[in-house]
Amino acid sequence: MKVEELKNYGKAYSETIAENSRELKKLLNKEGIKVVRQHLGILGSLRLMLLARRERKRLTGVDLTPVRQKGLTSDFFIQYLIENTASFSAMTQITGKEKAIAISHDIMDKIAWPMNELLYPSVEQYKQMEDPFQAYRDYMRALMVAEKNAGLHDYEVIEDSDKATAINITYCAFSEIPRLCGIVEACESACYGDEVFFPSYLEPLGIRFVRTKTLARGDDCCDYRFERIQ
């Protein structure tokens, strides 16, 4: 198998989410709603749905010109982030921001693995490669080019060697849209989802995932680093 034959090679995240939207929605409804009900109960969950609907209408009016100027044209992806931001905003009105973040983490503990398995190549596919680290490195190169072209990310390559690939994300639509909506913390769960998924996904391939900063948490970049385990 060639790297170019791996699932979703050279596709931006906005494209793969759109293609798998039905499965993702089914997963969130199954696991996400279950977690919310554990925290809020049935009445609290109904209140959350009503507040989220109201927030969606309000946030639809937010000026997203800066995001579109970066090249993001996917209305589906923009709406996807608006809905996530609206749900988080509604949750903060019920529980407060810290509790809302904790609940979003609980949801990600349930869905990060199955969600990303829909979008990324399997561990087994990478293991068919002569050098899984090199294959992942090539896959990431193509992904970042696609992400920039789709207006999702700006980035700087800090290192690209046989030992490590390090990329600083300096602009991220995942955090920028919530920021423009006035609640950048809505992106925090996506960052946490990376931390749930990538370490255990990459370790069987001899790759270590390291990240110490994220834009959503107020840092100047997201410093992704993928190291070959010696």
C-alpha cells in the first residue's frame, strides 16, 4: 500500500467531516446525549436543547468575514462549528464555564476514538508500510497543505526530519470561529480530544505525540510534535 492510498489522504478536515456527517451525528447523539443526561438529568437536557437552539440563531448573525478571508468556504463546516459553539455556550449558561468544559471532556472521553477512527487511516494500515513513521510524516505533510488551502490552518514547519515532525499552528478556524463568537473555550474540547486520541493511536506505530500549547487555551500557537520513538 502507498501513502497516497491511505484513507482521506490529502483531504482537509472540513471535507472529511462533511463526508462522514451522518455517522458523526449518530455517534454524538448516542454518546454525547448520554453524558449530558448523566450531568443534567432529563429536564436539564431539554433546557440545554432549547438554549442551544436560541444560541444557534444568535451566533448565525456573527460576522465571520475574517474566517472567510482566510479562504474558508465550506458553509457546512462553518455551521458545524457554530452548532458546537452554540451548544457549549448554552451549557455554560446552565453549569458555568468550568463545569461545561468538564462535561465536554467527558463527552470526548467517549467519542474521540470512534470519531477519529472515521476520519484517519487505521493503525493496521500504517503497519503495512515499510516505515510507519515516514508514512505518517508524508500523510501529515499532505494534510497540512490541504488544511491551509481550505482556510482551516496557517502553520510553520519547525522540524521535518527522520526523527521528528514539528508543526506550529499559528491560525486555526476551530478556535477562531468560537473566538469571534465570544467563547473561544468552545474549542477546548477539540484540543482535549487530540490528547485522548493521538497518544494511544500513534504509540503502536513507534510515534510519540507531544503538545504543550494551544490557541484555544490562550497560547500563541498549537505546537504539534510527532517524534520517532527510539
